[in-house]
Amino acid sequence: MAINRDWQKSMQIKVDYNNMMAEFIGDEQGFTDKEISAAKKIADEAYKNVAANRGSGMMGWTELPYNQDEIVKDIIDTAKGIRKKFDNFVVLGIGGSALGPIAVFNALCHLRHNELPKKVRKAPKFYVEDNIDPERMDALFDILDLDKTMFNVITKSGATSETMSQYLIIIDKLKKKFGDKAGEHMIATTSAQKGNLIKIAKAEGFKTFYIPDGVGGRFSELSPVGLLSAAVLGIDIKAMLKGAAFMDKLCKAKDVKKNPALISALLQYLAMNKGKNISVMMPYADSLKYIADWYCQLWGESLGKAVDKDGNAVYAGQTPVKALGVTDQHSQIQLYREGPFDKVITIIAVENFRKETLISKGCEDFPDVSFLCGHTLSELINSERKATEYALTTAKRLNYTITLPEVNAFTIGELLYYFELETAYTGAMLNIDTFNQPGVEGGKNATYALFGRKGYEATKAEMENAPKKKSDYII
Ligand code: PA5
């Protein structure tokens, strides 16, 4: 793909926040220019905070578009080998080690990739195993030919019970089948220094990719976590990184009204202060359905925090909700339009779809049906999106629209980086630690205790002393 300056400009994603403004949804719910100007200091501080910390601490992800030349080369070479030799590529991971690969696969591969004949697919089938449901694991073995399968175990901590139990099950099967060649079917993506997986990988001689220390799970899609599977699937990972760098450049603007991630962050922050504690992510494209899943983790896990950086109890955050246009117009829009005034609805639009479908002529005797004839499905989906924006706006519901000129590797890189920056800015405005996840660790530790892991005896004792459930309350 020739990524010259003009083309990049034509692929710029746009944030339209008209429907967040009082002019359009009224003074009670909307914001005025005056309010945005009054909050300028908050935006400026957040901008400075992110600029000062980028590339350091847990903000290593900001540099991923720039510092991976060698790694990208290795990933592309490795992916070539995998594409030649294997029919299935299976990721074992959870949370930040799974949602990015799922989102990018669905956005950039054929929507029926795994069902296509091999000749058309031109890449292995792709599976991400991000749960430990025994039926699902069993079902996977019913469809996989192990001879033709490469696994990629991804865990930054190298300790996550779900991922490591999947690893144990699979490596056992591989060893039973391939003996000392089992390692040829397993790639590890993990921290270079910390955790068990790196030790195991070295001992077993697995090909290994590293997740940099300053890149947390939910900010890791543009690291080897996401790049390896994307390259295996034939996605142009260099274009993805270029898209991210392009968004980074746009967000260098200090003026909040010129910086897309900063204005979105400020509006979400102001909305939270007005009690809008739900953030709905509603793409109008099936290819972007799982971007909403990925966003939900990013937004929820980063901003949902009990205390701020000064130790004050804040119970911050907005509950992220995923919805799909137009499907959820027929399930959730009723609530969004008439229920509580507690939401900000983000709509993702696609200007040009990669494929077009014409609505066929027919039913001429039924004008209430035949009015559809001769139009295309992209006209219909985009008209329905505009209709939803209108319906929400007339009902005074905060909503804004992010438009992708088209879905491609470059615009997906832009979009991912935009949401990551928006999250970082919002966290800075809330004065919280955006990059930790003590709530997730709590659940992880309780699992270790229940399974008798060494070092978790105190948690086990604490859990055993917790009030016992009453049978009266179980019917
Ligand atoms: O964002 C995060 O840090 C978490 O959601 C992790 O990605 C998730 O818990 C999996 O952790 P790990 O990659 O260590 O297995």
C-alpha cells in the first residue's frame, strides 16, 4: 500500500461532537463552548501529564509505532513461515492478551475467514481461546489437526491461571504427539524478565516474542501481542503502526479543539461529572463489532478505580457497554432514547464499505417494501445510523460520531491509538492510575488461593473465614 501524505490525509478519522453540544441537545444535557473553555485548564493539565510521561513507566505503549523495526521484521519473517506450514493459528490468552487480536482479526480479515476455502483464505484459520469453559476447550480439539496447528500462548505476567492451564493442556497433547518436536508448534509472547512463561519458553526452546515492561495488557495490541497474529493473517502491520503514528501526530495539537483524543476525553470527563456513568460504544459495521469489546476492557479496566492518586476514595469510571448498529437498534435504542439520562453514546461510522450489496428489485405491488429497491445496503446502514443520531439528539441524549473513511490497517491503527490516548487523557483528568488493575488482581489472587497456590495461604484463610452462604437465600 502506498502510504503517501495525501492518502494519509484522506484516511484521517473524524470526531464529530456536535451532538454533545447544548446548541443541539439543549442546555440541560449538552455542553456550551463556554463550558469547554472554562475546562481548558483541565485539558491542558491532562495533555501535559500525558506528554511528560509518554514512553516511560506504564506509558511505553505510546512509542510502539516508532520503536519496533527489528521486531516487526522478525514478526513478518516468522509469520511467513507459519503461513506456509500451518492451517490453524490459535491464540491462548485472556483480557488484554486476547481482545486486541480478536478485534483486529474481525476488522481486517474476511468476515467469514475461517469458513473460506484455503485457496481463497490464503492464511491459516484463526482462533482465540480466551475462556476456560471445558466444553469449549474440548470442542476445539474436535476441529484442530494438531499437525497443522501453531499455538501462540500470550501472557505478560506469565502467571494467569486461565492461560497457563490452557498451555498445560495443549503442551501435554503436543508432547504426546510430537515428542521433542512439540516446541515447533508453540510460540510464547510474554515479559522478557518477569513471570514463569519466559522461563518455561527458554527451557522448552520456544520461539519467543516480548511484551515490553511499560506496555500493559490492554494497551498491547500494537506490540507483538497483536502484531504476530495480524501478520500471520496477512494484515499489513506496518500500515497499522503508521496509522497509529498518524493519530499520535494529530494528537500533538495542544489546543483541545484541534486534538481529537483530548476533546473526546474532556467531553467524557465533563459528562461523568454530570452523572453520565455509562459509555456505550456502537459501531455501525460488523467488522468493528469486536473493537467495541476491546474498547470496553480499555475504558472499564483503566478508569474504574476506587482511589485517586492522592489516596482519596473516588470510585471513578464509566461502565462501558457494547452495542452494534443496526442490530441493537432493535434491542437497546429504546432504552438509550427513553431511559435514564446516564449515558454517552459513541457511534462509529464507516464512510466507504469494502463491499457493496444492491437491494434487488421486487415486490412492486407493495410500495411499503419496494421503496427499498435499487438502494444499497451501505446506503441503508448509513441512513439508519444518521436516523439513530437524529433520534438520540432530539431526545436530548449525548452522542458523538467517529467516522472512518474506510476500514483498513491504517485506519484501525489510528482508531486503536486514538482510544488509547483518549483513555490516558481521561485518566489524567480523573487523577487516577490509568494503568493498574488492582480489581483484576484481586480475582486472580482469590483463584490462586482456592487452588492452593503457595504464597496465597493468607488469602485462603481469609476466604474460608468469610460469612457462609445461608440456605434460606437459595430457593
Ligand atoms: O490489561 C490488563 O493488564 C489485563 O486485562 C491483562 O491483559 C489480563 O489480565 C491478562 O494478563 P496476562 O497477559 O498477564 O495474562
